Amino acid sequence: MAYLLIVDDDEDFASTAATVLRKDGHDVQIELDTDDAAQSMESKPPDLLILDVMFPEDASAGFELARFMRHKSEKLKNVPILMLTAINVKFPLGFGPHDIDDHWLPVTDFLEKPVDFDVLKRKVANLLHGDSTAD
Amino acid sequence: MVSHEGIQAAVYELPLSKERPEDFQIKGSKGPLPESLLVQNILWFCRFRWLVIATLVSYGTLGLFPGLTGYFRIRPPGAWPFITALVLTLSNLAFLLFARTKHSPARTMLNLWSQIVGDLVVLTVVVYFVGSLETNIAFAYLFHIVLSCVFFSRRQSLIVTVMAIGMFATCITAEYVLKLLPSMSIFAHTSHEQDSSQVLAILTLDFFLAIGIWLVVWHLASHLSSMVRQRDFELAETNRRLMAAQEERSRHMLATTHQLKAPFAAIYSNAQLLLQGYCGNIPDEALRVIQRITARCRRLTAEIQEMLQLANLSSTSQESLPRTKIVSTELLLWCMSQVDPVARERGVVFKTDIRPVAMIGTEDHFKMLFVNLLSNAVIYSHMNGQVQVSCRRGPNSEPIVTIVDNGIGIPAHKLSHIFEEHYRTKEAVQHNKESSGLGLAIVKHVAEMYSIRIRVESRLGFGTRFELTFPSSRESSGSNREGETKWLIS
């Protein structure tokens, strides 16, 4: 069992994902904005962060939180990050795994919304076992 | 608003959108050219000056041969062509050195003005020696006047014109009115020695005529130059606005993607919870409804994605994306891997003969192109069918990619419509309801961007063959075989 934190402003999506992951035996917490998420993680770092990109007040708040964790927080810099995005990961409009970069996009893996729960569960299992490349 | 002691009310006033100053275009059009362009022109002036220097040296050399000067009936010029050529050479080297060092707007303008003043002084010397009124040499001032109209503001070009007139007038006054300088001409004999009063009247007329022509030329050239420059600034401004609009559009599209896809993601997630039994048992009838909701969510998400891809491809900014060398084997294998899950579902197998060929383009665009063609080939194949993918070099070493399926095919009279947005044949709809009809429109856009020729051959009920010929290829020609239909786009 692992402690997972889902950070997504879409409560509907976050709660369904949490339901699925709790059924898998994980302890899942939901935060609806990145500031609260940063505070929550400072007090209790998760084993895995599932993070959305766009938030109502800042379209790139997800990136900012990821950069903060990797570059400014000693406590959180090694927490694996699974980035969820409603933006296409395959073609030029958005970004994808090839854009993962230590400075610009310091995340561990991507998952495109809408999420297939079987894929989500597989990705979470892989990331918890330290495998960031497996699908 | 209820006031509370000790709590300062926060005030915010929505600022009006920044308006462009009304006189922006006029101000811009009257200004000189941008600095980078001025620096380029400084170098161009210097190159041109070498030609003048060469002409002066040639003329001076000619004067060293009395036979030649006698033949052309000109006076031996003496040393002045060499001295002016030397002065011009030294000043030209100084200008070049000055222009190639780190420049600032002030230094650039100083360089240009130094060149103009220096050139006018040297030209006046040349005009004097060649014959200020006896020859047409004075019209050489027009070069400076016209060029200053092109490169400077109207006021600055007028200053140059007045300087030219002033120097020419000084030369004439010193030569003919005050007689401070002896009258000079390159010709051995001049007519005014015979009837000085009549000639003086003609020379006076010539003088004022020359100045009048210069002023008219200045007026016309500076006016035209102002108009051209105004148009230039208008175009630059329009371009800036288009770029801003394009940027805004991209941001808007990104936000739209998120706004449209996020609710579907939530609906899809909830439907999955029900389907996968996280909320307890559900009657079969209800399950079928949920399955339809899930399928519809997937389809809508895919459609949104395709619409965005198409809109994105239509934007001009896409043409400026970096183009790289792409190897056909890697590209096609990646595209097939994207389509593989659907192929496996349908029992469709790929048969490949892909030779490594380099293509130049934006990788994502080519991926869009081939993923759409391959997924069509798989989707419109019959169950357990076969899709052949080949890549080879054509007769001119151009890459040719062929994708052949043995699927449902396309009726002959519908082939010309298949690249239209949202067009789907009745046969395609019956075979697969999950398509948006945008896949081939995306293919068409990419083909147009890269001048890729696409030949489609199809036999209804037997399959379709897409042949893509990349640029530098000769247009292949061939007659239709009986029972087959071909369609070509380029």
C-alpha cells in the first residue's frame, strides 16, 4: 500500500480516480489546487503524485509545482510525478513524454485524459516500483 | 458596501485595452529605415564607392597617355583623379572599419552622415575639375539626393539636397562669379571662350535648371519613398497583429482543449466506475447504456482532438516549425505501433517492406499523416485482413510510401470527396461509426504543406491503395485499369 496524492481541480475526475486506486489498496488523498498540495506534501510526502497541468488560476500551475518539487524542495525532489493532461500528448498542440526535461518539465511520466483506469493502475504500479518507462 | 473600521477596501479598475497611438503609422512612415537595414546599406555604399574609385583611377591613368587624351579631345587631368581616389579610398576604409565594429543607432547615423558629407565634398571637387556647367557631371548629385530620399526621413533628405545645392552653388560662384578658381573642364576647348556674355547666360540657366530638377527629383523621390515606407510600416503592423492573433488563438485552442476534454474525462471516469463494478452490481440493460456512454465519450474526445489538429495545421505558424531529417523506417514503425492495438482488435496484420529513406519535414506532421492513413487502412479492412506498408526510393531518389489494404474500398464517384472535411461515404459509416471524417482532411493539409503527391486507387469491396510521393519526384502517370478507380491530389 502506498500513499498517493491526486492534485486536480476537477473533483469529479479526482474522486473517481481515487476510488479506483483505493480499491487497489492505496491510501489516496485529493487536493484541488497546487498551493494546498504543496503544503500537504511538506507535512506528509506522498509515494507518488498524480498531477494535473492546468488549474483555474494558472494554466501551468502543474508545471510550477513539479519544478518546485524537483528544484526547490529537498524533501519532495525524489517523489515520482505522473502528470495527467487533457492536452494531446501525441501531436504538436501540446506536449508528451519526449518533452520531459529536468528543467522545463521535470515529471516522471504522462497520462492523457480521459484516463483508462486499467492504464492508470498499471502506470501507478510501475512508478511505485521505480519504472518510469513502462507503459 | 458596508464599511468596517480598520479594513481597507481593495480597489481595482479594469484598464482599457492599450490603444495604438493614432499617428503611429504616420510617425513610423516618416522615420528612417531600421538600423540593421542602414548598416547593410553602409556596406553597400562602400562597395559602390570602390567602383567610383576605380573609375577615377582609370581616368587619371588615361591622362598619362597624351595620345589617348588627344584622341578623345580631353585635357590631361593631371593629379586630381589620383588625389580624389586616394581620399575616397582612405575614407572608404575608415567607413568600413567603423561599420564593422559594434554599432549603435547613433554610430550608424554618424557613419552615414559622414559618408554623405564626405561624398558631397569629393563630388564637388570632381564636378569642378570635370566641368561644373560645361558637362552634365552635376547630375551626379542626383544619386545622393535619391538615395537619401530612400534611406532617410523626408527632412533629412531635404538637408542632403540643400547641402548638394549649397556645394554646387559655392563651386559655381567661386568659378564663374568671384573668379576665385580658374574655369575647368575635361574638354580641350570650350565654347564659352568665344562669346563670354552669351555663354554666361546659358550657364546661369543651366545652373538654375539643374537645381530646379534636383528639387523636383527630391520632392518626387521623397514623396514616393514616404509612401512606400508607410506601406512598409502598415505591413509590419499588420504582421505584428496577425502574430499576436495567432498566439492568442493558440492559447485559446489550448484552453479549449482542456475545457472540452476535462468534462469528458470526468464522465468517462464515472462511467468506468460503473462499468467495472466499483459501485456494485448493475443490471445488464443499464450496463449496455453505460457502455454506449463510454464509447461516445471516447469518440467525442477523438473528434475534438482531430478538430484541433486540423485547425492547428491550417494555421500559418505551422509552416515555420523546424524541419528535420526523418528516417522512414523509424517513422513508419512508430506510426504502426500507434495503430497496432486497433489492428490486433480486428485481427489485421501488417506486412511491411520498408527501406530506410530520408524525408525532410516536421516529425509530428508526418506522424499525423501516417497514423491517419494507417488507422484508416486498419479500420476499413475486413476482420483478419492485411495491410501492406512499403517504402522505397523512386526513379529520382524520392521517397515513395505505399499503404494498401484489402478492405471495403471506395466507390469511384466518391473518391474525389474523401479528402473533404467531415465527408464519410455511406459504406464507411456502415462499416465503422466511430470516425469523424477528419482524418483524410488532416492528411490533405499535411500533403499540401510538404508538396506530397497522393495517389489513391480503390476497388469497391476489394481495398484501397494510397501512394505518397514526396517532393522532388516526377509526376507519375498511368492509365486506369479496368474496374479500378484512381484519384490524385497534389
